[in-house]
Amino acid sequence: MKNTLFTLLLVCVTLSSFSQSTEEKFQRAKIYYSDSQQLSQLESLGVAVDHGKHKKGYFIISDFSTSELTIARDNGFKFDIL
């Protein structure tokens, strides 16, 4: 019984540590774009552009996940971490 309880506890602790290590990190960033087509492209790539501060035709400032920033960079968008 003690072995079963210990094994169950060990499994729970291990799963808990794995779930915490995959947590997405966010950073405030300014992503530059030059026209509405590029903004639509960012949106179609899965980058959240529906909130944040916009300067139309220039940039969007918001909190982006590291995966969103990677997508933006891989698709030729320039950005600054603020």
C-alpha cells in the first residue's frame, strides 16, 4: 500500500513539473509592419493583433508570447522587445 501511494505521489509530482515547464512566456514587444496586408498576415499566422496599441501602418505594441514572436521573426517581421 505504501509503495502504491509513493508511486502515485511520484507520478503526480513528475507530471506537475512537466506541465509547469511548458508554460508560455510573454514579453511586451513592438512589431513593425507597413500596411494592412502585413497586419492581416500576422493575424493569419496566429499572432494576436486584436488588442494592444496600434500606429496604423507602422507598428503594434502588445504582450506577445515567445512563440508568436518567433513566428513573426521567421516570417520577416522586425520587432523590438520593450
